[in-house]
Amino acid sequence: MKVGKSISLVLSLACFFAESASAFEPTYTVGQTVFADYVGEAREARVLQEDETSVKIEFRNALTGQYDGSDIRWKQKSEVHAGQPANYDPKGYGNVNGALQPAGVGVLPGGGGGVPGPAAIPGGGIIPGGLPLALPGANRFPTLEEFDMFKWGRKPQFPQPQPQPAVQPAADPVRLRPQAQNLNRNRPDWLPPEGIQPDPKFAPQFDGPPLTEEDIKDYLMKTMGDKPQNLNWGGPREKAYENLVNMIKDRGTAFKGLTVASSFDNFLRHYQVPQDVIEGVENNFGTPVKPNWYFGNWNMAKHEFDVNGFGTEAGRADQLIIQPNGEYRWGDRKGFWHPAAKADLQKIGKGATGVVLESFRGNTDWVVYKDDRMPGTDNIRAADIEHPDTQFLGGRGQ
């Protein structure tokens, strides 16, 4: 009887581990079309990443109908559907046909063909969120920059149309041809000059002084030209963004973050840079620190985050001491540290430098890196290499 129970227990454990292993197998593929709820409406999206419980998806830009990295978020697997839900409308707001209209249908006065006017989008000429399609003083469809400014409660200023002088008839029509030097005369200062072509031989420089705004602008113009929207997603475009992020992390920046709606902010939006470029600019001010910068005492606090980045738990933690002899102390725990490799930092979306605390918590290695969210302060973050949603924050102590 005891032998039978033992065999039954072994078989039960075997089934449990087999089921656990299969639970971690991916159920979606990168690029797969899926459907998810978006403010009460079913919208089409594509898969970017997947873990055990969640799926990272990208919705289309509701203004253009394109996937351009402007709306990326994590969803629980129960919220994502491989097939079309019953309430899915392909012509609904934000779906594949919802932002693209035939030429001449519902266009604003003075607008280009295919730009939807107030009659083309449900809601009485108002984009969900309260932004009017016909902007006062502009009489046109809003740009993405203006849309963002309205969303955050800022009211953009629109230039009033100026009367154009009448063109006098000329005997020689050749004299009326536009001159090449006047092509960029009325362009906003944040737009790149016209006619720039991508340079396939232009290589990123990962070593050097902190990057200036002009360095970043020069890199984007040389790798993408003046019309990044003409480049296909995939391949060189993503590689250019990846190289830029790593340049920022490895070299740091000579300026403190971004000013909303500034010339440089508008320039980055024109090049449709993904969120990790924006975060890199915000979090890497100054020259990257050397490993000896981490030596000393750090007063730590625990913070845990969910898959959407919202804090779920916080509290004080023991003091961390990183010593020059390769050892660290955290409360009554002692261990060893070593300089972080780039592969370690890339797992948590960081670059530059850091140190790895061996068997720091739960017998797993943790990465310590400089926290640049508040320039001019000495702060660190420590994250579990395999599960970076659990972090410790620290400030330099005595």
C-alpha cells in the first residue's frame, strides 16, 4: 500500500512539472496580429513581446493608421485575443481602416487628400480626449506634437495666416520658378533641411564625450535622411534606434533631459524615436561613472513594480556597503561583487557602467547602476537581473 502511494506521488509530481514547463511556452509570435480592448472598443494591435502572464502589444497610431511606436503597452493574456472579437469594427477609430479615408472624403478645408475631417470620425469632429479636429486659428488637422500638448493640458499657439502678396504676371515664365536656395525658407527650425539622404556608411560612435543635442540630431539625419517616415520598419531603422540608445547609455548626455514641445523634442518626434530613446535621454545626464563611484554606504529602500511600471510595494531596507576589496555587506549578509558586463545591463535596459552583487537576494545576482532621474544627486538602483520589476533604491549615506 505504501509503495502504491509513493508511485502515485511521483507520477503527480511529474505531471505538475510537465504542466509548469508547458505553461511558460509562448502562445504568440512577434508581429502577430491580435485584438485588445482600448477604452471600451476592440482595436487591432501587433505582438512585440510575451512573458508568462502578459503580452507587450503595440496599437496603431489613430491619426495615421500606422504602427509607429507611439502607443505600446503591456496587457494581461486574458485581455488579448488572437481572433476578432464580436465588437471589433475595422472602420472604427484607431483600426486599420479607421484613420485612412479615400481622397476627398471628409477632408478639412485646405487639407491634403486622405486627411479625415470632422465628418469622417465619430464624435462630432472631436478626437477622443477632447482635441478638436478643426483647431482654432489653424483650420487644419492637428499634428502629433499639438495632439500631445492638448493631452497634457498645454494650448499650442497657432500662427495666423498672413496675406500673400499678389504675383505680378511676367513675360518670361522661367523667372517664376522657385530658387533652390529658398526651399527651406519657411520650414520650422526643428525640421531637418530638405534633401538629406541616408548615409549607409555612417557608423555610430560608442566611445567619446557626452552627446549634445546636435550630436543626436546629426546622427539621426545621417542615418535616416530628412524623411524617416519613408523608411520601412524593420532592419536598418530599428538598428539605428538601437545604436542611438547604446550611444546615449555608453557616453551619457551633455544636457539635462527634454523640454516638452521644445525644438529638440519636436525633432525627436519627427524621427519617431521609440520610448527607450526618450528614457535614455532623460536618465543618462553627464559622463558615465567609473566602478569606484559605487564604493561607500548606501541607504536603501525597497520598491516593487507591476508589469505596467506602477509601484506595488515600498519600504525601508538595510544599508548597503560596497567595498573596494570586491566585497559588499547588506545588513547581516556578506558577499562579493564584480563589474557589470554589458549583457547584464542590457537585461534591465541600461548601459554605461554598474556592479553585480553576487547572490544578493534570494540567491540571485543583482545589478547596481547609477540612477540619473534626478541629475546632480548621488542615487543608485539595484535590480534583480532576471526579474527587474523588483528594485531597491538608494541614496549615499554615512
